[in-house]
Amino acid sequence: MSALPKAHLHLHLTGAMRHSTLVELAQVHGITLPPALTEDWPPHLSTADERGWFRFQRLYDVARSVLRTPDDVYRLVAETAEDERAEGSGWLELQADISGYNRFGGLTAFTELLLDAAATAARATGVGIGIVIAANRTRDPLDARTLARLAVQFAGRGVVGFGLSNDERRGPAEAFERAFAIAARAGLLLVPHAGELAGPASVSASLDRLHADRIGHGIRSVEDPEVVKRLAATGVALEVCPSSNVALGVVPGPAAVPVRTLFQAGVRIALSADDPLLFGRRLVKQYEIARDTHDFTPPELAELARMSVLASAAPDPTRTRLLRAIDCWLAA
């Protein structure tokens, strides 16, 4: 599966960190990590209720706290690109809530730092990297508008999309319409989370109110056949993250992730890893789940890879190169 060329469209910045790097940076900066991020790693998580989601977010915040210097950010992005190259990913869309990194001198300063780190890593590895700036739906929608304007400021300079993350049981889609309208006017991809912790109505709301181009997760759309038909008809891709869904208790196990159901219904799927730092599984594992648990054949695996490329913001030369490479993989 690592030899199959592909794109990776749903990966959060801190969540992309290597576990060994987390431990080392914590030691360097004198930060004590909880057992869930050391001897009990990967942590046992469940988001069946708000308390479980709060624990997940708390662990994520602790992990983010080890990023103290610009060199830490350059290292994180460089290692992420190296890991992507090793797993066959030729294009990566790395998502970040910029407001969560305020120790780096403000929103604009951190965005510039992140974009330079991404460009440096891309040159070193050959993996194209686009940045998705994401708002936090548990915060004031005015904050989302600020981040949307920030994304617009850097559109065409490495920022390729605007997202909406965190628990979709809080912060309804309609509260963020104006922020997404700002991003849409600049031609950015609109990629909110939906259909993970909330049901298919959250997917419909993201389509109707936010005009989503892709949806993060979206697997609970299978609870409403009409929503599935709509996704198939419009070509809106779902960023399906099997290991994340299992780790967070959205589904009881890999076999319950509806990859096969969505695929057979004609829905575009971009398999993704979400936060491998907390779930212990990177991109290749998601394709292995499709192959080993859902019996995807080589032609079907190649089609999943094509879907990831076609749903991406990759520039045309990168897109063409990856699609040809997928054909070569299948022929071999």
C-alpha cells in the first residue's frame, strides 16, 4: 500500500507529529506528558459524550504545547512530509486552527511560519503541501470570520482551503455561513467537518449552509440514503478516517466503517488518517483496512487513490503526475 500513489486530504498539524518527536520535544522543553501520551500511548479514547470529547481535546492541547520554537514547527512539518513520502502520498493538505498557536506572535506570523515550513518541506521531499486554515466551531463565529479573512490573505500563497473542526454537536453550520462565504469568494476549497459525532443532518447542513466542496468524515451520512444519493450526485467527497472513527468510538470496529457502502453508492472517498499522533495509525493503515477488512481489490484501491487526487487542491501538473503513477501501480 505504500507503493500506491495517493493524496492525503485530512491531516491535522499537531496530530501529524511523530510520537517520538512529541516525547523528545517535551523533554527538551521541560513539559510533563500524561501517561496517555507516554506509557499508555496510543490513548484509549471515546467521544460518546462531551466528557470524552473534552479528554481528547485536552490531550491534543497538551501535544500542541510542546511546539515552542519556530524550529519545532519546521521539524514537525519536515517529518510529516517525510512520513507522507514514505507512505506514497504525493500531495498533502495539512489542516491547522491557526488561533491555537498564539505563542508564535499572532495569526499572521504563525501562518507565514507554517507556510514557509511547508514550502521548505515540499522542496526537500517532493511532496506537495497545501494548508487548510480551520476555524473552531466551539468558539465565537466572529473568530471564524477572522480566520476566513486570514485564509483569503494567503490564498494562492500556499493556503488552499478553509475548514471547520471540533465537535459538530456544538456550533451549528448556519452560525458559520458568513465565514465560509468570505472564503468562497476567494476560491478556496470549503472543507468542514460533519457527519462524525452528529448524524446525517449535519452533512446536509454543511452542503446547504456552507456549500462544502468536501466533508471531513461524513460517514454517518449512511444513516440517510437520500443524503448518500446527494453526495454521489454532486461529487462532494468524504474524507473518511477509519482508524480515527474506531479510536473515538464513532463505530465499534474497522468493519463498521462504511467504506464499502459509500464506495458502492458512488460517493467519492479520500481515505485519511486525521490525527495519527493520538490514534497510532497513519495513511497506509487506512488503505490496509479497506483491503483487508472491506475486501477492496487492487482496481478498487487504485480508484480510492484516484478519488483522493481528484478531490484535492493539487495543481494540475501534480494531479496529472499522480494519476499516471496510479495507473502504473495498477498495471504493475
